[in-house]
Amino acid sequence: MMMMMSQYHSPKLAPNQCGSSLIQTIDAPLPLVWSMVRKFDNPQAYKQFVKSCSMQAGDGGAGSIREVSVISGLPAGKSTERLDKLDDDSHVMVVSIIGGDHRLVNYRSTTTVQGDEKMSVVIESYVVDIPAGSSKEDTCLFADTIIACNLRSLARISEKMVSNT
């Protein structure tokens, strides 16, 4: 796991940026967990704050662009996102937010999955600009909260799928 952290989850931060890495252990096989994470065209499969997703360009591979509609109650309505990297061999996915009506400017996340036939470890890290009028702590707390909820949801859904087989 240390190699994965140093290779994919140690971004350089500019003075006006913040970032973090969150880790979730899941009692489900790597192929199952990766099959859910890698679906760029269906983030709502486990991301509970996503209402809908429509592909704007591409086929779900690197370079694809999606528009995500967010549930009400969050300080955003839509987010335009680009899939920068999708590596099915190393189980690495990199996504950048390139537009939308939110304050996550220059947001870029890296998600990796490692594991075996019984268990998976998902690491999601991100870098984002700190908006004017916000603190580093508030910006990271917001992003960390959303990601942590998504990772817990991924674990819950994956583990339920395993228990139903």
C-alpha cells in the first residue's frame, strides 16, 4: 500500500490548494469493487450525492467527459468532469472537474483499488484550489466529507452484493 500511496496519492500542492487521501477497506473482491469504481458513466451506482449523469463526449475511457447532476441540498447543481486516466491493469482512475456551478476549482482526484478475491482497499486522494473567502480547513472538510460518504456507500453496496451471492 505504501508504494501505491507514494506513486499515486502524494500530489504537490500549491500554496492556494489543499488535498487529502482517504482509505476504505471493503470486504469484497477487487474485481467487483473495481467494476463499480471504473464506471465513469454511472457514478450514481455508489455516489449517493449524484442524481444523474450524462456522457457529453467519449465512451467511458480516458478523455471522456460527463455532466453530473447533484442532489439538492448541496452547494452545487451540476459538475462537468473529465476522465484523465483509466488503467484497468493497475486499477487507477483519475478524474478532473472542468466546469460546473460549484466552488471546486481545479479539483482532481485519483482513486486506486488494490486487493484480492476476498478484500479490497480503495484510496481516493484529491487536490483542489481553496476558494476566495474559504479556509483550507473548510475546503478540505467539505471534500473529505463527500468522499468519505461515497467510500462508505461503495463498501456497503459491494459487501451487500457479496452477501447476496
